[in-house]
Amino acid sequence: MAIKVGLAAALAESGKSRAFVIGGAISGFFLSIALLALVWTPHSVFQMAIREKLQGPSWSHLLGTDHFGRDLLSMLMVGASNSIGVAVVAVAVGLAFGVPLGALAAAKRGWIDEVVMRFNDFAFAFPALLSAVMITAVFGPGGVNSIIAIGIFNIPVFARVTRGGALSLWQREYVLAARVAGKGTTRITIEHILPNIASLLIVQGTIQFALGILAEAGLSYLGLGTQPPLPSWGKMLAEAQTMLFLAPQLAILPGLAIVLSVLGLNLLGDGLRDLLDPRLRRAR
Amino acid sequence: MALLEIRDLTVEIATPEGPVAILESLDLTLESGRSLGLVGESGCGKSMTALAVMGLLPKAARAHGTIRLGGQDLLALPEEALCRLRGRRMAMIFQEPMTALNPVKPIGQQVAESLRQHLGLARADAEARAAKLLDRVGLPQARFPLGLFPHQLSGGQRQRVLIAAAMACGPDLLIADEPTTALDVTIQAQVLDLIAELVESEGLALLLITHDLGVVAEMADDVAVMYSGRIVEAGPATALFRQMAHPYARGLFAAMPQAPGSGEEGGTRLATIPGRVPNPAERPAGCAFAPRCPHRLPGCAFEPPIEHLADAHWVRCLAPRRGAPAP
């Protein structure tokens, strides 16, 4: 179909963007590990073997073992699926509520805009991680509550990005042209506003995704996120710090996983933005 | 019955100092198959008239009077009903083809959209129709596939895409708001020819908004000259161009550049109308043009009378033709 040319061109050019390739490779690597961990890990992460504790790398434990003798590689794999799962749902919550709210505010203006944006300011006024700590402290620590806590604070971020992008677009002549063609507010929002701010949302989405991974690690580090015996990167860091000089790899490996996944996502976001915007594509 | 009938249309914008009338008791009539040129400087209310017809006035604006399209009073219709009319029975093209197309959507989709919305065509059918429409406006598929993005086209080509989109559902009324102002002179003529050809073959009514009297002379059957929210002179183009009665219309005519060899002596300065259109909030009493008028009289401080010069040719001036060369 002729109309697919745009998307096909974007995919064909994807090889030229170094950020997209490297970021995509790193993100894809973590994603496939996380998916693999759902069905298979080299060892059970719940099985302790005190006699094998704090071993170095070997053929049976590629990255060694922790102080309970659990396989480090398996723990990192399960940790990846944990972090990514929490971040995905948190970003989805932010998108699902934030984008419609922001689009509504921009389209209707007036008091609806005021209400939405003041609610946003209210949510922004609290440091996100502190509030997440508060929410998990009130409703009890755990995976689901940490998802809710992180997700809630994604809502105003996406609402603000959507509204800001949409406001400037509503002034464009092609929106007037769309109204002249008989399109209503909802239709214009879906057909003209959202496609034009998709690149903004994708970039913000990957940033929030990376922040979600960090937040999950932070909450777990504090003992408010993923609960034992399920491993997570943050909790592995917390447990490793008492043995920093004895077995530094216990801290370095989950730390490296966090850094790499966040870096990969940021690169991917930048690359995607360049590829999805026809104007930037022309400029290259 | 005329296709478009505007009677006593007044549009007021609410300001902190009270309502300001940007259009004042406007009357316009446009028949199917005819074209009406609406002429005037920037800021005299031409585009506002177009937006009032489309029902897209800014939120702060209030319209009174009647605008009838095929007998239906548009000002009385709810927004949903207007949405069904826009793009279906009345369409509009704009001054800036560079910005009137969505940059992230292929042109085929932008032409096909209103077909899908108003006529309920399936995607494939709508795209096939869009291809025909683009072909019709001079963008053959071989060189201009549906998947092209607006930035891959020139200004004139984009204006053609917009014309194709406007014509998609076979509207009765086409409003062209300065359709050639942003284009190169050579392209202007091509786009105007295209519009004229479509008006002819589809039997559309064309409301052509422009500040270029040359364009009007070429395209319009009837002319209405606007100044500061009012029509100051109107009539059939032939009668009006034979003898312009209002000093403002004559000023606009004199301000047109003349090509060398067109009878005018080269090297003369281009005529201008000193001053500019008054802010609607500070419009003088009486004739709004009086402060800029070279032939003003003391009586111009009062409401100017309407004088009928010939059938359908009238002027809103105390002393029309004063200072004009004899016909």
C-alpha cells in the first residue's frame, strides 16, 4: 500500500541511527533476558545452598553465587523481569491516564484545563520517590503497591507533556483545516494531535521507563518494593553493601544492570524520536 | 433561492472594555455556479466573514443575524450538525499551504480522511478516490504517490493537495481565503486556473477572499469591497471595474502595480493609501474610511448613506465618484 511508504522508510533508515541501534540492542537484550526469566533460569532463585556461598564465576554458576549460595545470573535475570514489569505497567498507567487528561485540557481549555493542571501541580509538589515511599508505607510494601506508587506519579508527567504539545498544535493551521473539514474535537485529537506528539510521548515514555526501573530499584533497596524471597536489582544492591569489600561483584553486577538498562532505554528513546519525525528525517 | 445568504451579520468580540464589532451588518448573496470576490486590506474582516460562515469563530466572538446555506440557518445549528456540513457541503482552502497540511501524515491519507468521515467510505475505496482527486488537481499518481509527505512537495503542489481535500466530498460552497498569496506569481496563475476550472465543472459557489484586485478581476462574477468590518461597495464585477465609486475601492485599484507597457508610464511611484485600517475598538463615528480618504467632507462624520448606482451595484459613501475620473 502506498501509504505505508512513510513507516517503511522509517524502518529502512533505522540502521543509520547509531543511538537507535545501540539503545535498541541493549534494551532488546534486557527485554529478552526478562522474558527468558519468566520461563527458564539456570538455577532456582529460591534455592539456597550455603555451602556454595560467595563463589566466583564457574561453569555451573557463570557469574558466581551470593551469600546464600543462590546463582547470581539467575537472580539478575529474575530481577530484570521484575524491574521491567514494574516499569512497563507504571508507564502504561501514566500514559493511560495522563495522555487523555492532557489532551482534554488542551482541547477544552477553560475551567477543565485549570482543574487538570492544578491537580497536576498538586501531584508535582511532592517528590515522586518520597511519595512512593509514603504510599508503600501506608498500603504496605510489595510489588503491586510499588507499581501503583510509581504509576501515579507518571500521570502528571504525561499529562503535562501531552497538554504542552497539544496546545501549540491546536494553533496550527492544519488543525483549523481539519475543523473546516468537519472534524470534531475528539477526532482532531486522535487524528492530528496525538500523531504529532507521538514522538514527544515516546521520548518521555522511555525516560519514564528508565526512571521507573530506578524507582523500583530504589523502593526495593529500601525494602518497600519487591519482597523476599523474589530477587530484584535494588534488593541485591542493598544486601551486597554489607559485603562490599568481601564480594564486590555482588554490588557491581546489579548496579551495572541498572546503569546499562537505563542507558539503553535513553539511547533508544533518542533514536526513536529521530526516526519517527519526518521533519528530522528530512534534515539528515 | 441563493446558495449562501448572509443577512445583517454582526460579529462582536468580548473585550475587557465591552463588546467590539468586527463585522457590522454584513449582507452577502452567492448563487451556485458563481463566484464572489471579497476584497479589502488585512484586518478589515474578510477572514472573519469566512470563519463566521464555517461556524469557526473564536470562542470570544458572538454572531448575530442570519447565515443561510441552502436555506438552512447556520447560526442556529448545533456544533454536531455544523461538523456534518463542514467539508461535506462547504469547504475552505487557506493562504498558507505550507502549514495547512499535517506534517506527519501522507497526503493521500489527508485527502482520503474526509471521504471516510463524511461519505463513510472504506479505507481502500477512499484511497482510490483520493488518487483520482489528486490526479484531477494535477498531481498524477506516477509522480505524486499517496504516500508522499507534505514536506516533499512545493507550495503550489501543497495547495493542490488542499484543493483536492476540499473538493473531496463535492461541496456546494468553496471558500478560498487568499489561496495564492503565499505562492510564486507563476504558480498563482496555475492555481487560480485550477480553482476556476473546478468551479466551472462542479457548479460550485466560490467565495474568494483576497486583497488582490487583479485576481478578483480575473475570477469573480461579483465583487464586494470590505473596509473595517463593513461592505463599502458591491456589485457585478463588470459594473464595478467599469466605474469604481468608493474612494477606498479606487485607492485599492490605484495601488496595484502596473506592468511596464500596460499603458501606464514606467518609473512612477506605486500609489498607496496612507494610514491603515482602524482597530475595530477605535473605529471613528460615521464613515470609517474618512480619516484616510482624500475626498472627505464634513458630512463624513455621520453615517454614510447607501447609494444605488445601477442594478445590484451600490456604494456606502456620502459623495461617491467625487474626485474620480469620468467614466
